[in-house]
Amino acid sequence: MITQGLEDYIEIIYNKISSGENVKAIDIANELGISRPSVSEALIKLADKDLIIYEGRKGIKITEKGEVEAKKVIKKHKILSEFFCDILGIDETASNKNACKIEHVIDEAVIEKIKSFNSFCKTYNIASKFRKKEND
């Protein structure tokens, strides 16, 4: 298990690499609005846990183990965002912001229940009924 902060880093790294970008520490520093030395410190921790390969100025590569961790966080984020936005009708920005906070602390069992609930609501069109009652 990795800390919330390190989960944010691995998620950013995975997303950038998945979109074909070459990831460097400065890119992460700019995205998070923090200093490059703070990013370097976190990257060293991720490398020590075999989640990334950190090659300084050459960039960052993600390991298989790192991909697994990143996908877990991204999955939680997606399920939570879907619940907030599609089921509860919360705007996308607020949904993503809240999902980002909760994804790091929520248990896997709870996430699976929310995922099932999302599917149930979509199957039986409950979300639109819920939002309609809310607007009445």
C-alpha cells in the first residue's frame, strides 16, 4: 500500500504515459503546483517501491507493479465520479474533485458496492428518477 500523495503521483505518471507523453519531474511539479525537489523526493520513494523507473533527466517509466497501483486508483476515481455525476447529478468538476479526495481512503469492498449500485441505477433508470424528484 502506498500513501495518498504517492497515489497521486503514480496516477499522474500513468495517465501521461498512457497518452503518449514522456514524463519528467518538472511536468509533475507543474501539474501539482509544487517544487521540483518535492517531486524528486516522491519519485525516489516510488522507485524504491519498484513502482517506477526514475532516470533523472531522461524521464520516468512505470513498472508493471506501478501500472497495477495506478489502475486501482483510477478505477476508484472513475466509479466515484460516475456515482457523483451520473447518479447524484453533481457537476463534473465537483464530482472529480470529491472523487480525488475519497479514492485514497475508501475500501475496495465499498467501491465494489458503489459500482454495483451505479449499475443498478443505470439498468433501472433510477438516476433520472432520483434527480427528477429532487427538482420537483
